[in-house]
Amino acid sequence: MTLIARLSVLAAAALGAETISAASILTIQVDHDDGVYNLVSNTFIDAPREAIFEVLTDYERFGRISSTYKEYGFLEPDEDGIPIIFTRMEGCVLFFCVSMRRVERMVVTEPSFIRTDTLPEQSDFRASSSEWTLEPEDSGTSMTYRLMMEPDFWVPPLIGPWVLKQRLTRGGTGAINRIERLAREAASLPVEPYEID
């Protein structure tokens, strides 16, 4: 599968089917330079940041966010005690399908910041890092997601950031809505029904 397909699966899973919700993706920017992709998205979620933080760090049940996650969980912590997480995602963009593996160190500042750094020797990426920043805003939370990745596989030159941005704009809403619903459930707030994509 192409890099864009892999990036789309990863980003759509991290950010899916649309449901009624106050959650909304405000902006998505995707850039590519010399084999490295950078993505930044800004989202509003109608839930407390503490509950969103809980959902985003629950790797034992990470598949609730998106059906693209086929395997996930915590591995043995690193020697310095930092949690190690594992995800395997599957998905298709256009006519390209892929399975991606990431093993990452996860550093957190509760309840406002999550950073992961991929361990390349155990992953399908030469380099990759992601950051979630959660800030209170009105009755909900402003969430900024940053992803940098350099895949360890060939990417067809006709597939690029535009395809990834289109996929995220159309499909990322479902995952954001599920994050919102799960966070509202954790905070004992009213929720709307949803479906896993």
C-alpha cells in the first residue's frame, strides 16, 4: 500500500462514518518533503479534556476509536519505565490497501499532552512521532493533533498530501465523534449513539 494510504489509515483512525455530534474538525494541513509527511489538525470536542485524555491513552481498548485498529495494547515498559504501545492498523485508500505496525514510546503530561515516538526497528516507519494537545475551550476541548512520519516503504509519486487531506476531511469525522462519545460516557454526560466504521 502507498504511503498516502498508510497515512490516511493512521490519521483517520487517530482523528471514520459520520454521526450527529458537536465534535468538528476545524482545520487539516498535510505537507510532504523528501519522503517525510507532516499533518496538523485542529478539532473541537464537546467533552472535558480529562475524559478525552483517558480515551486517547486507553490502548487496551483503542479499537473503540476506529475499526482500522486490528491489534493494539501495551507492551512491557522501556528500561526507563516509559510505557511502550503497539498498534496494527489495516485500511484502504483508493485501490491501495495496507497493514501498518507501530511500536512507540508514550510520554504524557496528564491531562493535556500525549506524545508518541516510534521505535523504527519494530515498526513500518523509519521515523514517526505524534502529539495530542488538549486545551479547555468553552464547554469542551480544543484538540490539536500533529503527526510526522517517514515510511519505510515505497510510495507511488502520484499519491500525495492532497489525497490524504481529502480522505481525512471525509473520514476523520467518525473517529472524532467516537472519541467525543467515549469521553462523554467516561464523564457521565449525555451521548448520541454511534457506529464503528
